[in-house]
Amino acid sequence: MVVKLKPIEMVLAALFAALMGIGANITAYLVIGGVPITLQPIIAITAGALLGSRLGALSMTIYMLTGIVGMPVFAEFSGGFRALVSPTFGFILSFILTAFLTGKMIERKKDPSKLVFFTASFTGLFVIYLIGTNYMYCAYLWIAEAPDGFSYSMVWTWMVLPLIKDIIITALTAATIPKLYRLFRKKINTSLRPSQRTA
């Protein structure tokens, strides 16, 4: 089944895909272990919260495909098919699921409360670290060259500082996003009305 997108939806999906490329590189010169420090987790969570599960996941998929075909949108301005064998590619995959789950948890409620936004946001963050970190561990075991003394605990040690950063930013975002969400949905609904009347 082909899903038809309205122009405003295509623009928003492309916008958040572009934001992911910016968030991937604005601080990516900071690397802990094999992990660049980026703003991507919060952008994936925000995409799901504001765009909803379907459009949020689509925007993250567009970002991933844009990088795979060669555009330098991944961390450290990388891109291309070689990203598929990168130990950090699991994080890119996790952004799609994160946006979907975050959006799904929020859109299930007609008028989501602040608790719903907090729960959805931190569920998304949990998914990113669960998938990304375990993927990275497996990739270093089977694909990439692991550093000396490599272990499962070493991988999670690399993630401590990024996790602290992401917990703080996620908490701040979850506290402020409800108002933005309502304004955003109102603007989207207003933009869709003309096309709905002429359908």
C-alpha cells in the first residue's frame, strides 16, 4: 500500500532529516571510545513527539538513506555504504524505532499529559542506548577491530558521559515540549484544512 503524503508532511520529514544531519556533526568532534557525542538522540525523540509515529519514523529513515547513498550527514561528516559496517550504525537504526515509539505513545492520548511526554521521551532514549550499545558491542566482536581489553562493560563505560548528557537534555525537552507540541499540532491541522476541503 502506497502512503500519500501531503506537501507539509513531506517538508517536515525532510526538515527533521536535515536537523539530524546537523545534530550529528555540531559536536561530533568530541569522541569517547568509538562514540561521537551528538545531539541526535534528542532530535529523534522530538521528531517522534512532534511529527507522530509514522512521519517521525519516516524522517529518520530519510536521514539514514541519505547517509547511506553517500551524503556526509552521519557523525564526523561521514556517509556511504561503509556506514553499514560501522560499529555505531546501530544508533542510526535505533533512531527510526525511537521516533516511532515516542510518537505512538504520545498520539495514543487525545490530550497527552506531561507524564506521557516524559515517559515517551525516556522510553525513546532507552531504546537508543539498548539497541545502539548492544549493536556496537556485537560489531566490534564480529566486524570491526576491537581495542585491547575490549569487553561488554567497556562499551557501556564509553556510554556513561553521553548518557548523562542525554538524560539532562531529554528531561529538559520533555518538560518544555508539551506546549510546543500543542502549538505544532494546531499549525499542522490549520495547514491541512484547505487540502481536506478540496479532497
